Amino acid sequence: MKHTLYRLLFATQVAAVSLSLSACNDLLEPQPVQQLPADQAITDAGSARAATIGAYDRVQAYYQLNWPVLGFLPGENVRFNGTLNQFLQIDQNQLSADNVLITEAWTQMYQAVNVANNLLAAVPDVNDPLLPAAEKNQLLGEAHFLRALVYFDLGRGWGGVPLILTPTRTKENGQGIGRSTQAQTYDQVLADLTEAETLLPDATTRNRAVKTTARALRARLHLYRQQYAEAETYATQVISNANYSLVTPYRSISTAPFLSRESVLELTFSNSDANTMWNNWFPSALGGQFNFQPVPTAIALLNDPAVGGNRSALLATTTIAGANVTYGNLYSRSAQRDDPSYVLRLAEQYLIRAEARARQGKLTQALADLNAVRARAGVPASTATTADQLLLAIENERKVEFAFEADRWFDLVRTGRAGTVLGVTDQRRWLFPLPFNDLVADPALEQNPGY
């Protein structure tokens, strides 16, 4: 076996769950999946643009299924309605190092890092009149942003991870590289975001990175690092941008929030590049497999006019064998198959700023930000007055606002509340295990404690 960080070139296709969660594949012989032949390297405008789209495609790969599942399934809004052990482990907060989804997500994420690294290494040397300096900077900025996004997700999922900042081109490139600390991992995220903000255009593109996209992720990064003044500053820059606003009502099935004014970054799909996440949420009577089910308490919250408001649109109901069945409706476009994967939304920026302000004692301003999100949802204003009341109200608002997105588990871990809310009192379980195969292959890697 080869360590994942150089397996990116000769990646073993592990026994992976298909997007429909229907079957597992046998181990296959290593196949080259990232190595670029000399005649297909990044050498001109066309190949640079194509490689950038390829980087988004690799991020899209882990955001379509694996990452959202790792964000919502360990929380208390959703249960797994099936028998596949890899999903039951996540649902029950009993992960093992040989969990297929963990292995697959980790590999997909480092594949995305490697594409970004190839762009950063090659694009500066491209000399093509069809690639003007402004566009070259944009492509480099996007590569920095995407690498920052992946390392941020790796950091909040696994803690400190190996930081690979150059292309992986031979099996030796990744050998013997140990783990950085979580602080060092987040330092790298900040460095990439700082560079990305400098290079990216000041435009409004909702499915590719621009300056505002980098600022939004930076606000989230500072919140995770408990740097509340900085989180407030960067969230304010996003909120103050007149090109972004909260979508009212919360969700119109036919249009919003697909590339709406609320989207800061979403990963787009199409009928030819389909997002099949809906299949996991829809009951069999509607052509789905009903693998993920909202639990009764979440259904009650979303349907409560004083809590969910018009966010009840996240739920839908159908009749099966004479009984009403409620299912998650965030991923609903089964005919078009173009549901986006949500990465950054303006509502999160309001709630980031609300929390950052509450933790700095700016209670009136924090309450105003919280109530902006609540007003959009059509629910009464919060009556929280103390800092503790506000922080709990913000936590609960995030639980409803991002009910089926990759948010709840990571929220409770970063605030130290996973034990109180979920009963996961062994804090060693607040980080995911490193994949077993990688540990066997590379003695330089150390497993997270408790696995």
C-alpha cells in the first residue's frame, strides 16, 4: 500500500459507497489519477483554465456526499435509515479508522489539494497571450482559495494534518511527511486566503471564488480560532457588499437559493454533471432510497412557526401505504439533478458576526444580526438579553438554518458542546480518525488519540 499523499498519483480505489449508497467496490489495482502526461500539462491558457475547472470538480467530489454527511449525520437533526455500517458508525458517533467514508473523503480532499498545487506551480510560468495577467492572477487566486477551503475542512475534521504545498508527482513526494498541528494547519489556511484575496477579482460570481468568497471563509476561520474581532471584521465586509442579501422567503423550490443573492459560494451541478444527493433523502415512492431521515424533533422545530418559520420548506410530505411520511427537501430537484452543494451563505455571515459580537460583549449588535436571520425566516425576534442567552439562541438558530448542511457537528465541536448536546463526552471522538491504510503505509503519520 502507498500513503494517500502520494497515492494521489496512484490512487487505490477503496471499497467505496456509490452516491446512491447501493453497493461497495472491490479493491482495484492502483491507477494513475492525478499525474499529468507531459503533453497534457498546464502550458497555455486553455490547459490552465481546464485545470482550474478540474480543481473545482475535485472539491465538488467531496462536497456532494461525504462532507455533508460528516457534518449533519453525527448531529441530532438526521438519522441514517439503513444498514450500511460505515453510515451507522457516523450516525452513532462510533467511527473506526477503516470507515469507507472517512477514507474516501480524505483521499478526495488531498486530490483536490494536489490539483491546486499543480496550478500554483505551473500557472506563473505560462506564457500565452491568451492568458492576460489579470486572468492569470484570478486562476492563481482560485487555486489558493480552494486549497484553503480543503485544508480548513481537513483541519476541523481531523485536527492537524500533513501540509502538502507542492505537486505530488512521484510516490516519493509524499513519503515521510508527518502531521502539522491544527494551529499550523489553520495558519496555512489563513496564508492562502490572504493571498487569494489579493489575487481574486472584486466581482460577484457565486460558483467561483472572488474576493468576497475569500473574506467569507476567512470570517468562518477566525470564528473557529476564537478570534472574534477578526471574525466580525470579515463578516462585516461580506454583509456590507450590496451584491449579497438574504433571500426572502427562505427557499422557493423553483428558483432560490440556486445562485441567488444569498449565495457566497455554491458548487453547481447540471443534468450532465448530476448531483444525486436527493436520492438519499427522497422516499422510495418518489424514486429515492430514504437513507437520511429528519428525526421527529427536527421536524417539529422546522414546522414550528415560531422556530422554523418559512424554513419549513426544508421538509416535504408524501403518502406511503396510507400514512404521511416527512422527508428532507433541501435537495429536491430530482428531475433536473442540479441541486447545488452549499459552501458559504450570507445567513452564516450574519450568524458568525452575531456570535463574534456576543463574545465581545456587543449584545445589542449581536441581537440585531440574529434577528436579521430570524426576520428572513418569518419568526419572531429573539428576546435574549444576556451573553449566554444570546450564544445559545445563535447556536439554536444555526441548528435550524443549516439543518441539512455540513454544519451541526462542527459547530458543536468548535464550541465544546458536543458532549452536552449529543452525549459524546469522550473528546477524543470529536476528531475523525485518520484512515487505517495511510497509517499502515506511512510510519510518519500518527493516529488521533482514542482510535
